[in-house]
Amino acid sequence: MLFKQMMEYVGLEPDRLQIRWISGSEGAKVGEVAREMTERIRALGPNMKMRDVK
């Protein structure tokens, strides 16, 4: 996926990107996906590639 390649190029881990198509009427699904993504990002920990950039 192009976005993931761009993320690698700028020093971000591609696993930090998730693209989902969810309707505004699917509130429960939005919450579920947000929780899953939050857990995924927390499991990855800090982005070590960007730690020295200020």
C-alpha cells in the first residue's frame, strides 16, 4: 500500500496505519475499531525511529 511505503520513507512504522471505511451511522463499529487500534499502537510502544527527532 502506498501510504505504508510513505510511512517507512519518513521513518514511521507501517503498522501504525490502519485505513477503514466506516459509515457515520455505525457508531458502535467506530468505537470498536478505535479501541482495537489503540491497543495495537500501545503494543507497538513508542516509535523508536522518531525518538531523536525534535
